[in-house]
Amino acid sequence: MYKTNWNWKLQFSLSAIGFLYLIPSAAAYTREIINDKPPLQERPPWLQTCKRANPNENKCFRQLFEGCFPALAAGIPAIGVRSFEPLNIDQVSVSKGSGNLVLSGGFQNLIIRGPSNATVRRANLDLARRQLNFELELPRLRIKAKYNLKGNILLLPLVGSGDVAMALKNVNTAVYTKISLRNETQTGDEIIHIDEMKVSFQVGAMRIHLKNLFNGNEILAASINGFLNQNGNEVIAELRPDLEMGLADIFHGLWNNVFSKMPTKLWLI
């Protein structure tokens, strides 16, 4: 594998939510999701119960958390929780750059398949310390989107717009949150609210293919795609801090939408 000896210093324009600028729509998850559906009033079969005094006893909360995934993957329309298989993101904008990378443009209409195959390696709920942390392992994520990019990678120009396909293998994600206990606005029932979230992740391997680079010039396109794939780990490493900020914004809204519809009276006994 061709290895480079360069050191990328990437600077992306930061909006209020960081590297990922998510344009809200019915299909996109943002920091806070507006949802006027009523919360659950009866415990569904997929929702286990744990002891409030010690929800982590015998790995109970981990089992409860993992047991929610099939229902969340399918979506729960009655409480306004949309399916996250696939997960849809409207737009990721990239602008400005320095050093060995200069890019402007972004990605649109991202469709991410594979979140429902996550394995919960660890999940811990500490009500006294107001913490809810979990670790997920995703064997594979497949992403399809539209892109529009213009810039340079090292001395190689990158210009194009069209379809992009990406595959990420062996994605390990750790999520750390600070929570509070609040009253749901419609019923007054106690719910968990995520106040702060931090996400870290590691990717085992990445493959990417940008179609229609340089107005269809296959020779130049092959050079850029080959370069990106040969240096996939380096690319991910350089983008990690900004991507982690963006993932926190997405997960923040997604999980608050879920927990706001799951009163603690149904699963903490």
C-alpha cells in the first residue's frame, strides 16, 4: 500500500453545530427533533425493565438498551420515532481548507445502511452521577450520497459532482453523555434528557468511490479514488475530531427523541 509522509491540517467551516452542517427535514436527525407525538403509556414487549436503585445489575441496562434496537431500526410511528435503518442525513457541507487539502462543496442526501446491526458492547446508566454511556460496534456501514466538490489534494486537483459510495468496516463508537431527569411536556412523566454528548470512534477500513470526477475523465478519476482508498486510515484520522463533533450532534437529537417518549416509570422499577 502506498504510504504518504504528509501531515494534513484541515480546517472546515464551523456552523453552530460543528463540522457537519445538517439541513433539517423530515428525514434528517439534528440536535433537537420536534416531535409532538405522545409518549408511551404502556410498556411494549421490546422494552425491558431494570431496578432503579441499580440499573446496571447483571448487565440489565445493557440488555435493555440493546433490546430497543430492533424496534428503533423499524421505527415507532406511534411515538414519532423514525426508522434509523437506513439513517438519512440531508447535507454535509465542506468549505475552506489549508495545507495539503483545499476543498469546498459537500455531500447531499446521504443514506447510511448498517446502524441496525450494531452490537452494544457496553451500556451504563448512573442516575446519581447523571451519566449514560455506551459503546457500539458496527461491522459495516454503507453510505450512498450525492457530492459536489472542488479543490486540491496535495498537488492533485479534485473537481466533480455526482454519486459517491462509501463503505466503512469495523466501526467502534463510544458515547459519553451527561443527563438530567425532566418532566415530559404533555404528561408530566419523568424522562431522561441528554444535556451533553461526546462521541469517539475508530474505523478499521474505508473504501470510497466518487463518480463523474473531472466531467467523466476516467484516468484522472482513478488517480483520485485510488489515492483516497490507499490512504483511507490517514484520511479518517485527520477528519476524526470534526466527524466526532458531527456524530455527537446527530446522536444527541436522535437519542433525546427516543428517551423523551420512554417515561422512566415504564422501565425503571
